[in-house]
Amino acid sequence: MSAPVSSFADWSAEAYLTDYYSRIEPEELCTLRFLVEQFRKLPRNCLALEFGIGPTLHHVLPLSPYASEIHVADLLPSNLEAVRKWQERECGAHDWAEFTRRVLIYEGNLLPTESDVHAREELTRSRAVFARPPFLVMAGLVPAIPIGQARPIRSGSPGRARR
Ligand SMILES: C[S@@+](CC[C@H](N)C(=O)[O-])C[C@H]1O[C@@H](n2cnc3c(N)ncnc32)[C@H](O)[C@@H]1O
């Protein structure tokens, strides 16, 4: 008997953001510091893909100085909608300023001003390019099911990337 699979019909990007991203959790401080260190090694103006971005921006904020385009993808349209709302500065979009400030501190700007935070967020907004889920599924780049579900991968199955 196979395990039940959620359709994510009840998924709330807003509830996820409120639960996990109203403050910076200690493990996220480590992740942000790590990303700042690793992204320094990237060539300037590279192309980047954040696959499974969820409704979040915190891992894109330290990437934007290095990437000329950041393609963001997620299975759930409501997650991408939350990202789009932030990118377009819509009312009700999540506030990532605390995360942005922390990224700037890890980059060496120990007293980031509001203007510094604003500048980084504007840079990030200008870099993000959306990859809608149907595009990725139709291109055979991702299976139309969430990552993590147990499934056999066979040669020629619809979920495999085409060459
Ligand atoms: C663990 S969450 C991470 C979300 C976010 N990056 C964060 O740090 O909070 C994994 C994300 O991958 C997305 N995802 C799962 N399977 C996917 C697939 N096949 N194609 C695209 N996105 C997928 C989910 O919708 C979810 O938002």
C-alpha cells in the first residue's frame, strides 16, 4: 500500500512565513554565514537557479551581488506568488529586512543602514527571474510531484531530464 501524498491544496505560504521567518532562527544564522562565504567564490555575473525557493527570499539576498539573473522555481504557485509579491513590493508581502541586515553584517558591513538594506533588496528584486512550475514540468526538468516522495526512477520515465 502506498503512503498518502498531500496535494498541497491546504498549503499556506503566509502561515509558513509567519511560523518560520518572523525571526532568524539560530541555524539560519549559520546557513546565511555559510552562503555569504560560499557565494564570494562565484564568478561575477553568473546565472543562478534557486530550485525549491518556497515563499522565501533569504537565500537569494546574499546571491544577488554575484548573479546577473537568479531564476527561481518552485512546485507550488502560491510560493512563487509570495516571492512575486515581495519582488513587486505589494502590500502584505513578507518583510525580509532582518535577514537582509544580517547578510550585510556577514559580508562585513557591521552597521548596515536602512539605505544599505534597501539597496540590497532592490538589487535582489532586479535579479530575480521566475520559472513557473508548468514550464519546468513540461520541459521534463522536474517531476510533477514534490521532492521527497519515494518513487522509482526508471529510464524513460516522465520525470527524468531529457538530454
Ligand atoms: C524544504 S522547502 C524549502 C523552502 C525554502 N527554500 C526555505 O528555505 O524555506 C522545499 C521546497 O521545494 C519545493 N519543491 C518540492 N518538489 C519540487 C519540485 N518537484 N519542483 C519544484 N519545487 C519543488 C517545495 O514546494 C518547497 O517549497
